[in-house]
Amino acid sequence: MLVDSHCHLDYPEFSDLDAVVDRAQQAGVGAMLTIATDLSRFPDVLAVAQQHDNIYCTVGVHPHEVAKADLADVDRLVELAAHPKVVGFGETGLDYFYEHSPRGAQQDSFRRHIEAARRLQLPLIVHTRDAEDDTLDILRTEMNKGAFPGLIHCFSASQSFARDVVDLGLFISVSGIVTFNKADGVRGAVKGVPLDRLLVETDAPYLAPVPFRGQPNEPAYTRFTAAKLAEVINVSFSDLEQATTDNFYRLFKKARRPECAHPKPNPKPDPKED
């Protein structure tokens, strides 16, 4: 099975959640992580996760939302993460492309999420756009204070950034961007990421992969991103599927792996396999 490691199932595009989950399962996507973007919406995010055994969630404040709400208190984040369905923090990070929130406030919020992740040793979901240098500086500084797990979600940065965050111990999650015609830079960057550090995601309802580009994205389409990623890094689809699923449960330790999805012996990769 595959895992959609980042989607937003509380959004109105997914009003028929049962149908969305059914289509995902039919496509071989056996688990989903729905991501919080605002503490005021967290009850809705948690409610989605509670409806299905194979859906988990996070708690956090997206950098776009920092200016619209009170900065997330570390103790409050930790308290909310005690729920068994909450498996990580975020999404958080820095976005200097849109700058819907002041940079200083984004950085402060980012550090608070990192502290919560460090306290509970739950993964940090990092959003970064046009902010590679500051993102890396904060990650390095905070990692020196004490290690914490995490990932860069919807990776669209440089090869050097990928190498640096992997060196810090973080994972990289690849979205439908990897299928876009003009995404040669992303494809080149992820080629150097070790297979044991990769995850796949949709960021649904955004960034639908080819051949669904321009349509609302959904977890079922994780398969198309995974297929392209397998092609890019020259491994079989089955090996990519197994590795990214193993990586998800290795990183998100609170998530319970379905009985039917335990690791299998890892055969030699066959790049020619469909």
C-alpha cells in the first residue's frame, strides 16, 4: 500500500469523505495524514481523523495563518498532541513567496512548533517556499539545542537544500509537482535523496499530478506521484511503494500500521518493472 503523507481532508472539497477514502483504498492508498493549518480549525481536522481508522492528523499553524491568529503556545500544542490520532506538528515553516504573515512572526511560530516536536519527539511538518536559507538556519540552530524528527513537505527546493536537510536527519516528501513538465529542477534534486528518506503526498486538494493537473487533487492520486518518483530515482514501483510506506511509519511512530501492510522482504530493484 501507499500512504498519502500530507492532505487537507477537512476542506470543503472533501465533503463526501467516505467516497474519498474508498477511492483512495481502491487506488492502493491505505492511509492518509490530514494536516492542520490553524488551531481554530483543529477540531474539524481531528474530527476527520476520528471518522476512519486509517486517517491520522497533525496540530499546528501554517505560516500563512500566523498573522491572523495568536501564535501557537508550545504548551497548548503539546497538550493537543496528546490525542492518539495526532501524530505530528504542523504544518509550520516559512513562506516568503506570498508573505501573508510577517517574516519575524513566521520564524517565531516555526521555533515554537520545533520546541513542541522536540519535547514529544513527534515529527515536524515543514513548509518552505522562497525561504531556503532562513529555514535551514533555523533548523540547524534548533537541532543543535536538541534533536527532533521531521520532514520537508511538498519538496520544491534545490538539490543542496535537500542534501542539507537529509544531513540533519529529516525526511523529504514529494508531491505531484514531480510530474509537472517544467519541474526538472525538482526531479534533479530528489534523485540524490536516499530511498529511506522519501515519502509521497498529494497536498490535496492542491497540486494534482499529471494527468489530473488543473483538477482538485485527492489521496487516490498519490499513486501517480509515486509512479513518477519511482521512474525518476530508477527503482521499481513496488520498491518505491514499500520504502515510502515503511518510511512513513518509521517517522510517524504514533500511527498504527494496518495488519495487511507489514514490510515484506526487499527484492533487488528492477527499473523495468511497471
